[in-house]
Amino acid sequence: MPDPTTTRIHQLISARGQTQRQFAAEVGIDETKFSKSMSGVRRFTSLELARIAELGEVTVDWLLGVARPLPATAARTRDAVDSEQAAIAEATRLSRFWADLEFLGYRQPRADLKAGPPGGHPGSQGRALAATAIQMTVAAGHQPWETCDLTGLVESVFGIDVRVMRFETRYEGLSWRDATCSLMVVGTSEVPARQRFTIAHELGHLLASDDQGLHSDANLNDGDHTKQDTEVRANAFATEFLMPAKVLTERARNLEWSERAFAMLSCDLRVSPVALAWRLLNLRLITEEQCARFRPITGLAAAELAGRLDEHVRLISRSEQPRIPLQLLKTSYRAYQEGQATIRPLANLLAIDPGQLKAIMDGAREDIPLSS
């Protein structure tokens, strides 16, 4: 019976259009050793498997045949890296860091998420799950509808890594959960409110334990996609998490609705005017006529009406900036400080040269680049 690991390595070699010799050279394994391993005479070392997995943009688990819902990569062309495949590759890369850290005795500090989605309609499930999540954030001293740094909130309260990265084409995001970590990868955006909703949406998937593996949301506005139960639940979660019914009801109680009053509320909550208009209508806090009047207002126009353009520009600057998960970075640095790892994994995480990072840490440079 063929060895599943060598069979899958053959698949990677074929997908890359290379010979075995070329693949071995690129991985950095002696050709003779590589040949013996492929023929079953010699076993690949864990480091060699890690290099092969990194080159093939898969996980070591996939190479070893561990049964997890992992993305297939064999059909990907080398010429055009699709944004979704790039996101999957990044999620795979980050999960490998956590797997390596766990092997060294460092675990991702995930919150104990005992509450899964309750029974009933997916929308009701999402709102109930959001209520639990809001309780957790308030208990930790945060309010998701007020914070500018939603990424930091998700990491500190829920222990879920948030990676923000730039893609060749617009890509919303994905969530990923395996035995060692929970994380999300979201795209940079010139629309802060859109990115915030994506982060909350992916958080909903993770808290509901959707798919127990990879969950990709390339386009949150795709009609067929949004009809799925998991998407209905995640959208309901994000809506309640960012625009809680209780908060909106209290804010609207003594409010005289005008375009400026509506714009102020949109800026306060850092949500898109169109999403806020529909939310207020669904809660029967505004009329259909008011909803029709407020919906066309853009985020920029709302900032102008509210006199908060400077704040809006700062939010855009933040949402357009790539971001490395801070808790993964801190844990990797801790492993290095405690002598459990070399500087190379930390440098690989930051995508900079190990020597350059060493110079930074020795004080030759002022700061470590956290964006990549």
C-alpha cells in the first residue's frame, strides 16, 4: 500500500510542474536523501516535512494524512494566486506557528466558549450568541459598539487571532479553527465599517463552531451564500454584536431623527449608514420613509454631516493597514526569550530577515514592524 505522505508529496510536485530533483532543491533537502525518503528507505524529518508543507502551502497534518477539513491546493496554478487561496495559505501558515508553539508547551489563550448556537431559527441563534459574546466583552471592560480597535478586542476577550492582510482582489475573510488555534484572516479595506462587519461576522462563525475547520467568506453579499443557515446566523450575530437592539432603542428614545442625527449615530457605532438604516427599520425605530432617506448616505457623507471627517480618515488608515496577530507575536517572542525557540520563527512570522530582527532587538533599530 503506497505511503500517504509520499503520495501527497507527489501531488504537490505535480501541481507545481516540477521534477523531484527541482522540488528537493527548492525545499533544501539533499537529492539523495529526498529520493530515499520518497522510496520508503528513509523517513522525512519533522523539519523536512515542515519545509515541504510550507513550500506546498499545505499543513504537515495534510501531508501525514490527518483527517481534518483542510483546503485542497493541488489544482492551484502557480501563475495567478487567487485571493482566497492566499488567505487559506496564510491561515495554514499561522496555524502551523501555533502547532509548533504548542509542541514547545505554549498554547493559544482561547476563551472557554461553552455556549454553542441554541435551537431555533438561525437568526435567533445568532442574536442569542451575540448576547453571550456581549456579556463576555462587557465583563472584560469593553463594548464592541464603541471600540475603535475591534481586532484587539477579539484577541483579548476571545483569544482568537486576527490577521489583516492585503489581497490582489477584494476579499472579505475567512475563519479557521483546528486543535491548536482559532483565527480569522480578513482583507484590508478602505471602508472601515465593512471590515468591522467582516470581523464580527467571522467571530460569529467561530463562536458557533461552524464547520470546525475552514470557513471562507469571499463575498459576504453573494445572494446564494447569504441564504445558508450558517451565514444567516453569522450575519445576525454581527448585526446584534455591533448594533445591539437595547443600545439602539435607548439611543433612539429621545432622539429627533434628522440626517445629521442619523449620521452622528452611524459615526458613534462605526457602522455603515445603510446597515444602520435597515437595522433601525427592523427594530421599528424609524419609518420606511426615513429608512429610504437615510440609506443612500455614504460613510464619508455621514462623517461630513457629523463633523467627524478627521476621525473617519483615521479609521480608514487603520482598516487599510495589514496586521500581524499580536497574541501569536507575543507568544513567539516569549518562546524566544525563554530559550525554547530560535529567532528564525519570530522573523518568519514578521516576514523579515533574522539578522535584521536581531539588530532591532539589540537596539540598533527603534521598533519591530508589526504590519506585513
